[in-house]
Amino acid sequence: MPVSLARYLEDYPSIHRIDLHLDNDLAGRTAAQNIITQLGGTYELRDRPPTQGKDVNDALQHKLGLTGKAREKYFCAER
């Protein structure tokens, strides 16, 4: 389990549910399953990988309809 997650759960004992939004690749899926295995008896866990693309950022860009030049324009304007 990631050290940062373990520490966070120690610091906030009132947490009972965890939504996992890890990457939709082998590393992210493996990490999600490991966390579920380790914490499943203690917390309500929901595995919620992105429905589009590799990560939550890709899913957001898809939802906003940002592709190619539109995506570059949007993100370059934000800087």
C-alpha cells in the first residue's frame, strides 16, 4: 500500500469509504487491486478507473471534447 495513503488514513480515522481513481493501465489496475486486498475488510472501497483514456485527466479532456489543437489551446491558455 502507498505510504501516503497509509499515513492519510492514520491521520483521518473517520474515513470509512475510499474511491480509487487510479490509472487505467497495468500499474494502476494492479495497485488498485492491491489496495482493495489490503483494506477491503476495513473500508468500503470503490474502484473507479477512468472510462476514457489512461487517467482521469484523459477522461476529463474527452468529456470536455478537447482533442488535438483544441486541447493544446485550452491548456496553453491556462498557463
